[in-house]
Amino acid sequence: MKKTALTGVHEELGARMVPFAGYYMPLQYEGVTAEHHTVRNGVGVFDVSHMGEFVVSGEQAEAFLQKVTSNDVSKLTDGKVQYSCLPNEDGGIVDDLLVYRLSGTEYMLVVNASNISKDWDWLQQHNSFGVTLKDRSDEISLLAVQGPKATEALQSLTNIDLSSMKYYTFEKGTFAGVEDVIVSATGYTGSGGFEIYFENKHAEKVWKAVFEAGAPQDIKPIGLGARDTLRMEKGFCLYGNDIDDTTSPIEAGLGWITKFSKDFINKDELLAQKERGTDKRLVGFEMIDRGIPRQSYTIQNEKGETIGRVTSGTQSPTLGKAIGMGYINPDLAKPGSIIYIEVRNKSLKAEVVTLPFVK
């Protein structure tokens, strides 16, 4: 089991530690619900150093990424970030990722921890462009400082003007006395904030500085439990749950990151799917009957016929009700449709709603 550079800090803070994607990670500190509200209303810090970072460089870097990712990399300029995915050759998704343009010939890819080796092999296999690939996953630490008070909590630590940064942009600068830190206006919570990339050797120094600077805003450490409830309320997909090797970006509602104006792996099949329609579609639903939907629970119609499966589910701390996501037949995917979730051999009523659950 791998550890991040901050595992010892989490243990000292009394975090409940669990194995996650091959890493020993903090699940919660004071409790998922309290941590969730901290991020929605104030500011919290996640150690997400388990995420993978690859650097792609060379004259053909853009051409390579155009081929292997679904989004249009040519739209990026220096300092911009793009959400994208790596389509496989069977209609599914190798991984979803962020693409950072460092320069016209250098990019950073941020991938899911559970997929680091799979993604690396996939990119190597398709590198007919002569680009240089470097896996920096074990060298880089990543803190996500999220919430509406993130800017005021962090501004004293950097010369970068955080309040002027637009969503999905980044700057490289000095942060907490450390040089060459990437500060990115991105996150997986939907509450605003920043993701901060730096070398492992600076991890404890940066962590300490963030908590000292954010003390007036009552900044707190947040675990992966709240990360999941926060992303679910915003309808963000989680790889391994809502998207995987068998789900297409079109089925998952990720057509907006699938650009057919360029050539990419499996473009023709995905375009045909978009034009003819899909057999299943990812939807959000709110429980009407009492019960929490969980991954792989069966979704049924009113006749008790199976029409799909749950991919994610939780109790929403913001809404005070159970919510879920899952794939169902397109004819029942319209908001307002009544569906039934099989929870412990009981058929519980739910309603399809428009994502995100929390605006």
C-alpha cells in the first residue's frame, strides 16, 4: 500500500485511514457530513496526492493528444486546463483526465490514481508521434483547497492574484515560499477553490502554511468521504462507478467533451452512436421512498422489469435526501420519470432529475 508525503500528518490528526486505489488515504476526520458543509460554506483541504501526473513533451505533443483524447486540445492556450477523456477502441473510456497546457510543446495530464499504470501503458502504446512521456506521479503532491473562502484563505501565500483567476486556468509561481508551484482554479467539489501541485519534499511545509494562513477562515482537513458526496451533488462522474471501460462518453452525458471536428481514437463509432442514439443513458435521480441507493443496485420500471443499474448513490448533506446516478433506458431518462431502485429486496420509488442535484 503506497503512502503520500502527508500520510503521517493525517494519522497525527486522527483521520480514519483506508486503502483507496492502492494508497493509504484519509476517509474522514470529524465526519463526512460536517466536512461536506465545511467545503460548501467555508474552506477545506484535501490531500489528493494519489492522483497521477504525466508530462507530454515534443513538437508533436498537441497532435498526439488530439489523437488520444476526446476534447479539442487545439483550443487550449498556455495556462488553460481542459477536462477530457481517453476513449478506448471498444466504445468505452480508458480514463477521464485534465489536460494542462504548459507550453505549445509541453502538457501535463492529471489522471485517476486507480488508472495510472493502465493510462501509462495506453499512452505508450499509441505514441507513434515521437513525443516524450514522463510519469511524475510519485514525485508530485497535490492539495485541493476547496470552498467559497479558498481565495481569502490562500492569497497571503502567493504573488499570484487568485481572485482574478478564471475557472479552468492555472498559473505557475511561488506559493508558501516554494517556487514553481502550479496553482490551478479547478476542483472536484463544485464549490470553487484551487488545486496546488508541488514536489513531495515541500509537502509538510505547504500543508502547514495553508493551515496557518487559513486559520481566520477556520480551514479544516477533509477526507475522501466528503469528496464523494460533494462531487455527487454536482453530478460529476467518478471513474470506476459512473464511467469505465464499457461506458461511452455519449452515454455518460460527456458529449460536451467529445469533439468530432478532429480525428481521435474510436471517433467513427462514437459519432455513429451520437447520431443514432444510445441504448442507455446516465441520469441523476432523487429517492422518494426512504433508502440509500448504492453502486450496482438494480433500477426497475413500475412493472418490476430491470431497466438499468445504479452507479453512485449517497445521502446528500445539502439536500437532506438520498440521491443517485445510474444508467437506464433512454425512454425513461426524462426528468420527472418515476423509476424504482431495488434496495435490500424492496422496490423503492425515485424520480429522475436534471443534473446537477445542487446548483
